[in-house]
Amino acid sequence: MRALLTGAAAILCAAAPVPAAASPSPSAASTVAVAAAKAARYARDYQVIPGLQIAVVRDGRLVLDAGYGLRNVASGEPVTQNTLFEIGSITKQFTAAAILQLKERGKLKLTDRLGQYVPEYPRGKDITIEQMLHMTSGIPDHINDPPNAVKTISSSEGSLDASLALIANMPLHFKPGTRSEYSNTNYLLLGAIVARVSHMPFHDYISKNLFAPAHMVHSAFLNNESSLADMATGYELTPKTTLKVAGHIGYGWSGGAGSIVSTAGDVASWDEAFFNGRIVSAADVKLATAPLYIDGKSTGYAFGWNVDNVDGLPVVSHDGGMLGFTSTNEVFPTLGLSVIVLSNNGDASPEAIAKGIVAELNASFARARNTSAPNENAATSTLIAKVWVQLHEGTVDRSLLTAAFSNEVTPRVAAFMHAHFARLLRQGPPLRWIYKGKQLGDDGSTTYNYRVLFKGDVALAVSATIARNGKVAACDTAFD
């Protein structure tokens, strides 16, 4: 779940309802198909994605539901509309909706304490269901926080008890309700609550109460994969940018945090059902898509939905990242547009594909993406650009890095950074660095964001953190 293996100011309280689907006009379908095909071609060429599935809903009409590339490289089998992908943390939307259903049915309250339902986790006595939904519980992430956790979870099917054992000796990261921090354990525990309150296994409850009314006819769960005839194979990139079959996260480790496998078309059906009140009430749709504010500042996270504003465009979304799979479900309410992208490369950036499609369909958004934010510090931008180039050429001047970041950039990491963008860099240096703003850290650091343009209409998103001492403390790159 990128969000399972990883996790802005919002101007939106609730996404606009999605009209009931109708047949697309030929011109609308053709325009979207061309935009999606272009985005898919760039993704497969530059991100080395074997296969993709893309669905686009425009003004309530499913105008595209298509597969691109291969679901299995060795066999050469293509991705079709019915190919299943692990959707990772998009699952959290379903878990949150299940909790809201149970609330509406009088089975629980959002103010109930976790300890009431999962007494095995002793720190749960001070944590509410609502705090877990909002990611403000302080519970450590059983997948990302324990040392070597990914190795552990990819070698067995797991269970709730095994997951809790990984964080048993870890204190809460903060007092519940005082901060926001993404943790998959919140939604693993919420999935356990769904099962215990409904007296049904989590996957059975979701199938009966969410999949069925949303007409999600292909969707299943990680524990069904061995019996699914059209299941995609997940891949990851090696340091030499070749593909290898990725590991697997068991159902017991993911549950309500990321256990669903689905198709782009089914996720489009989910959006239509959810936003039109066929899953929970209109009031709870609004609640589920309204981010929490702490000390007057939006956390950007609601109930299984990120609520954001990208270059002036409101977006309600969630991404997912599993071993070998990445995904995104992005709803642009002011455009009447939803874009779902599923891929079988765990190192890919489906968000870039989705936003690339939107940019092809909306000229004002395309212009906004390439417009600089005000008050850029030229010296800082020059430093970041210099370090970024060095990192990806493998010739970094480590005196420009903090000691901690320098230790992170091992020879293997440096080789991967170089290789991951090798094809793009062979086309020549960046054409333009576009400053997109900054965020201040609690530790005195500042994170600067850029959109970096290259030949061939390809771009990267670069986020670099400058420590209080003026040295580079982090530098993250993704396709944009």
C-alpha cells in the first residue's frame, strides 16, 4: 500500500456527487482514450511499468476502462479490463465506509475506545475510533516502523496478533489527537473492529455490504489470489532497472489497511456508489471527505481519503503501494472527473499518470502545473538542483549533505537513484526547474518542492529538505 509501504491545505469539505453513469459520447471517449494512451506510453517507457489499467469517469460517464501492457512478463499475457491488481491502501476507503455503516446501524460510536473492541492492544484504552480514522492515534506503523518488518511480513501470511507483536514494545508516537501521522496499523485495527462488531470476517463484510451495492463484480482479497485466473503479477525494479517478480504481503498483515484486489472499472463503480450515497448517507460522505484540522491547520486526511488542492485544483484521493503494485484513485470534483490507475510495478508513480491525463483534458490545470510559486530563493534552488544532479549521477559532494542523509545514500542506493532515471537523464539535463512552494518543519528544517521538466514532455517531482544548518537532509524524486 504506498500508503501501506509508506502514506495540504484543503478547500473542500465534501466531494460533489457523481451522477449516475451513462453511455459516453464518441468524441468524449476518443479524447480521453488518446490522453490515457499517451500517459500509459510514457509510463511504460520511463517508469518501466509492465502493465497498467486505467479508468476515467467524466460527468458521471465511464468514458474509459482499458488495459495496457502485460499482466505477466514471462507468459506475455496482456492486461485486460478484468485483470486484477492489488490496490493497497485504497482499501482504507472501504474500511472507513464499513465503520460508518456500522455507526449508522447503531453498532458502534466514533467516540468509542479501541480497547473496547481490541483489548489485546493495551494502549488502545485511550484511543478513539475517530482518531484512528483520522490518523491521529499515535499508534506506530507495524509495517514501516519495526526494523526489518517488510522482510517479516513478506515471509508469512500474518495475523492481527503477529502485527501487534511487532509494535508491542513501542510507545505511542504522540498523545492521541494532538498530531497527524500516517500509520497502517490504524486501519488494520479498524478492520478488526469491523469483523468483531459485525460477527463476520472482514472480507465477508466488505463483499456483502460494499462490493455488492457498488456492483463491484471482479473484486476480491489477497487471500483469494491463488484462485484468481486473471491476477496480475507484481514486479519491482532492480538497481539496473530490470524487472523482477516482487514479494507478497499476506492478508493477515494488511486486512483493513490494504487487502483488496480489484480492477480500475470496479474502483470507478465504487466512486459512483460512494459519492451518490449508496454505501453511507450523504452526511457521512461529507464527514468521510472532510479533513481534520488541528490548531487551525488541515491535516489533509479524512476517513480513508486525502483531501488536497493541487495547483488550484481540489482533489479527493488515495493511493496504494504494495510489493509489486501501485495504484491511485483520484476524484476531481470541480471537473466532474475521476481517474483510477492501477499498475504492476511497485516502484511506479500512478499519480503522475492520473494527473497527466487530467492535464491533457484540462488546459488550465496544465498551465498551472508549469507555473512557479512566488518567493523562490534562487540560492536554495541552485543548491538543490546541484545536489539532485550529483545524486543521480553518483558523484555527490557529501559535504553538502547532513550526516544522517549521507549515511542513507549508500552505494546501492546511489546506484538505484542513478539507474531509476537513467533513460530520462540520457536525453539531457533538465530543461527547467519550477518552484512549487515550501513547508516548514517542526525541527527548523524547510522542505522545497519543484516540478522538473525534461525533453519529451516528461517531468519529475522533486522534494528536498534543507536542515537548519543549511545542508540537504533529504531529496525525494518521483515522476510527475
